Amino acid sequence: MSVAPEQEPAAPPPEPSGRAVDLVLRVAGGVVAVWAGVLAAVLDLLFATWAWEVVKGRSGGAGKALVGTSLAVGGIAAVVVLTVLVSWFAHVAVGTRWAAALPALPWFVVIVAGGFRTVEGDLALSGDNVLGLGLIVAGAITFAVMGFRQIVVPPAVR
């Protein structure tokens, strides 16, 4: 009597058409991941600008402190959750260890672009926007942790 689990027979290699479909789906998943990174950065910039204007527009006192703290904590939590989801989607959709870089790179490009003044004089992230700076740090650290985790953790056996 053996205590070792029975081995399932190996699956036959996929057909060439199955490989082509898999490749197309992986490329499409990569494109969606890149655009998800861009969208996440734009949403982060919009939230940071709006929330900072709300905090600056409030009169002093406990109300301002409460609103500012709740917006900061909620915004940073939302950025962390959003970057984790986008990184996870990229990893699952593309199926490689480096897939976390697909949404991270355009996210960084859009965030850096938000720090430059436009021709009209608009500025998404100013130097006094502490909430925006916190969102940038939270997003950057989360992308770094997700990328490191995907690279270090061994792939699952299929």
C-alpha cells in the first residue's frame, strides 16, 4: 500500500492554434494593464488635487483636521488597494514575473508629468500638496513591494 498521492497523467502539449490564442490574450492583458496603470495615475492625481483643495478650503479647527485626516487615510488606502489590484491583474493576465512593471511604468510617467506646469499654468501636484506626496509615496512603495513579491515568490506548480 502506497501513501504517495497518485500522479495525474501529463496533459498533451497545446495545439499551435491554442498557443496563438494564448499569446493574443497575454498581449491584450498587457495592453489593458498598461492602460490600467495610466488610469490609476490619473485617478490618483485627480483625487489628490481635489482632496487638497477641500482641505485648504476648510476653516481651521477640529473639522479641518478631521476632514484632512480622513481624506488622507482614505486616499492612501485607496491608492494601495488600486495598485495591488492593477499589479495582480497584470501578473495574472500576462503570466510573467515582470508583469508588475507594465502598469507601474506608465503610472510613474503620469505622476511625474503631474508635477510639471502646463501651458495654461495648471499644476496637478504642487509642492505644498502633502496628500499628493503621500499618495505618490504609497503608490511607489506598493508597486515596488508587488514587483519584488512577484519576482521572489516561486511560480505555482501547475
